[in-house]
Amino acid sequence: MNNHEIDYQLFGDDMQFVQVELDPSETVIAEAGSLMMMDDGIKMETIFGDGSASRGGVMGKLLSAGKRVVTGESLFMTTFTNDGGGKKHVSFASPYPGKIIPMDLSELDGKIVCQKDAFLAAAKGVSVGIEFQKKIGTGFFGGEGFIMQKLEGDGMAFVHAGGTIHEKELAPGEILRVDTGCLVAMTREVDYNIEMVRGVKTALFGGEGLFFATLRGPGKVWIQSLPFSRLASRVFAAMPATGGSKGEGSVAKGIFDMLNGD
């Protein structure tokens, strides 16, 4: 195996966090800002790129970091290494209500394709790159844009998604149509395309948008019930329209008033 072998445990229901157990010298990589807590003896370090063991040298690091910029992520990631003598634990939290999906890449043919903001953490050695969609229509109208993330390796990776997560195994030739924002991840063999909603009235007044994703098997897909974009749009839509110069229009006050029934 090329990746560090890590153990883990999930806690919580709707606001989950994952606790990773590290043996001496083992390392886990994570997105900046996802740390919840860690034991004494764990060394925290910011690195350039994704820290993949498969890339070496300055050019490899620049390529890795450049790909992360294209996906809208930070140039840097954070590593957590057990520098002590004995097992240590580090925990990473979900950024919004939903589920954390543990994925053993060695059991998923070494690769998954996911939303560009779905990655939470992984064993050191997992490569976090970009996946260009082959079809132009998918790129322009896919909801997640022309580029999605790909996670490659043979270790554990943790992906986060909103609401309830539905995992579905597609048979060869089986087709599943989903809202573009609800697609979380899929295995490498799934064919992903975009179709326009048929019927002008349905497209304009159906409330589901003009396009949906078409997934064709074989392969496994993960679907989320509450994309963050949908959650955010509902929150902002519920905010009262206020004005004035005393802060009534601030986001913080709008949320406070909404929670208090004002």
C-alpha cells in the first residue's frame, strides 16, 4: 500500500465528526479549517499541495497546488502526524448539517470523483486532484462546473455531504437522473452527463432548474438530500427585508430575528 493505514470512528448524527486514530509516524491530511480537536503529541503542519506520496520535487508540488486552485480550494492543506510513542487521536468536524462518508479507495478501484467542496480528510498519500468532464454540456451546466475533484490512492478518505446520504449501486446500463447539486460522488466507471429538462413549462415553472444529471451504470453513486447551495438559498430567502443604518440588514441580525420568530 502507498497510503498510511489509519483507523477511524464516526460520532454524531446530523452534525458528525470523524475521529482518526494514528499510530506513531502515521499522518492524515485535511482541508484547512476542518480540525475539531487533537491529542497532545500530534504535530500539525501546513503543506503546499495535497501531500501525495506519489508526487515529489518542486514541480510536483506546484502541479498539485495548481490543481487545487483550479477547483476553488486553498493552495495549502494541513497534515497531522503522530510524533509521540503510542496511539493518538485527531478529529475533524462537518462544516454544515449532513453526513461524513468514509471511503476505502482500495475497495473502490482506487478512485472516486466528487464535488469540489466535498473532501474533508484522508490518509497521507491520497491524491486530491481535478477531474475534467469530457462533455462540454456537463461542464457548462453541471451545477458543479466543468471541474470536479478526484481522490486517488489505496487509503481511507472522508467526504462530507448535506442532509441524508443515499448510496446506490447502478447496474450496467442503468440510468439515474438527479438534481445536479445533489450528486456527491461516484466511482470511476459511472458515465456522467447533463440533460435539459423537457418541456418549456416544466423547465421554467417546475422549480427544479433547467438541467439534471444523468448517471449511467455500472458503478456506485452517492446522493445528498440537502446540497449546501439549497440550504443557503432557503436561509437567505427567509430573511426579512430590512433597511436603515442601524445594522438591521446584517446577516447576523437577520438570522437572529428569524430564529426568534420576528
